[in-house]
Amino acid sequence: MLSGILVTGLWPFNFCPRNRVHWLKAGDGLHFQPYGQAYSATLWTLNQPSESGDLSFTIELWLQPDETHHPQGVSIFSIHHPSDDHDLSIVQSGADLVLQGYFRDRNRTQQFAQMRFYGACRTSLPSFVTLTSSEEGTVLYKDAKPQPERYFLFPERYVGRIVLGHAPGSAEPWTGYILGLALYGRALRVEEIAQHYKDWLQHKPHLLQGAQALYVFDERTGNIVHNRSGSAPNLSIPATFMPLHPTILGVPHPFRLHRIDTVVNILGFIPIGFFLCAYLEDARYYSSRDAFAWTIILGALTSLGIELLQVFLPSRDSSLLDVINNVAGTTAGAFLQIRVHDHWREIVWRSIPGIQTARSNGKAHWKEMRRNRQ
């Protein structure tokens, strides 16, 4: 049972998976598959405040998702800082694009916001997405056409690594093609967005003016994506995939609990608690109280070990809630063994020929050993 729990908790044992990012053989771009990411080695500032305090920015992203509907939100682009949670991310959720991060509202109160742009990924064809955020609000343009959703949320300052593909602290991957990326420290005008759209389609990104970062993905080989404009760092494509910001015993959002996972984690450890407690009491002749206590301790250590190992598994989440649920299951199993199994256990032992003599001798042997130790 313990072996089964370990296999279940650590499957598929991909502690160092290959980073699955590939250059396109025909054309410019990168193909991101599960456990694939490219990122900058150093931190970078997307938007520096002007003299008036303006923190406007623009993100141009030419992408083609493999799936037109992701059941869970998966990150395509992030500005990730390892020491805080003020990341700025573009996420595909279902057939929608979501811009999420900390923004200011009209009262200048900072808040975490998720701005959803419906149907932006409804087609599997390449899409040219432009996101502008300024003191006039946040707007998405798809193929140079403004989307109906306008959010009156205003940008903060975003500093961190540029990350493409698999999010730093997530187990869910995005798959698709990124064909171009440009970042600006200002909000582009409508006519500029239309002209840039034409330049990208005509494969003339060198005509873009004022970009702080410009990645055209025309290298087609190697492990470096070069920045062609501005101060932004190059992006690297590592050989193996390792989460940039693994979560250690993370605490889930109280309103986003997965009830099925909770039930499975509790039920999965009930047999462990039941049979481990029975083993300690019947084979090692612990008292019921000691067997109960040691069962809970061993169950907790087993669960904690699995969750700590899951930190190094990109496909799994290390969760404190899982440890709590596993301990609850172990406790329930041990309690069931002591309170319910006690009544008919003796009937089972009596049905096995010669077992009573063996049990009596075993109890006497263990009592003698404990007496000698004392």
C-alpha cells in the first residue's frame, strides 16, 4: 500500500523533463509543447513611470494556440518577479484571453484583476494580439480591431523576468506557436496598432519604432532568442525544464478548492491508516493508544515526503492542503481499525490454526524485549 501511495503521488516520475520548445522549420517562431518555456536570465522593467507618473504599456503578441479551448487558465506570457506575487500575465482560459495582474481602479486602489477578452482564441489560425493599458483603461485589439471589452483599470509598475510558455508556478502548460513579440513602455495609438499589424504580416518588424523589446524568432536554431530593439534582455531556451518558482506546500485559495481532490486524498489514506495501525497493534504489539499515535505520525511523514518531492515534479502541485487531507484520512483509518475492527479481529485470529499460541509467544517476546530496554 505504501508503494502504491508513493507511485500515485510521484507519477509520472518526470523530475527533469526535456524542455519542449522547438524552432519552426519553415518560417520564424517557436513551438511550445507541454513543459516548454523560454525566459530571460535577468529582471527587466516593462514600464518606467514618466514625469507625470504615467505607467502605460503595450504588448504585441503574434500567436497561434494548439487548442482553441483550454479547460484551465494557462499562461502564454509573463513578467515574473521571484520575490513577490505582482506578476503580469497573459493567459488562455477556454477560448478567451485573460490579462491578469495588479492594477489600480478609479480610486487608485491597487487590486488583483483578471480582464477577460472573450473569444480571442476561438480560432486555431495565427492571431495578432495587442494589449494597451494606460490612464484611459485597458483594451485588447485582435488583428488591429478593438474588442468590445474595455476595462477601466490602470497599470502598475511591472518588473521581472520575461517568461514565454509554461508559467513559473503552474503545473498546467500552454501549447502553441509564438511568432512574434514586442513590448513598449507606452500605449500605442490606434493608427500605430494598424500599421504594426501590417508590418508583422509583411514580415517587416524592423520597421517598428520605439519598441523596448522586439523578438522576431528568426534564429531558427540554438538556445538564444535575441532582442532586436531596446533594453530588454535576450531569452534563453534551457535544455531541461525546471519551474522558475516552484511552490512548496502551497495554500490554495479558499474559494477555489477542488472537492474531488480533497475526497480522493482523504479516502486514499484511510486504508493506510487502517492497516498500519493493525500492523503496529497486532504484529508489533503496540498498545492501541501508541499504535494510533504512531500511525498518524507515519502517515503525516509519508504525505509530507511526497509533497516535498512534488516540488521537483513540474506536473504536480506541492500542497499543504493535501498533507492535511492525508493526515485526516490516516486518522480516520486508524480510528476505524481500533474502534470497529477490534470486535471481530479476535474471530479472525481464532479461525487460523495455531495462531493463538504464536500470538501469545509473540506478545511475551515483545514484552520481554521492552522490559530489557527499560
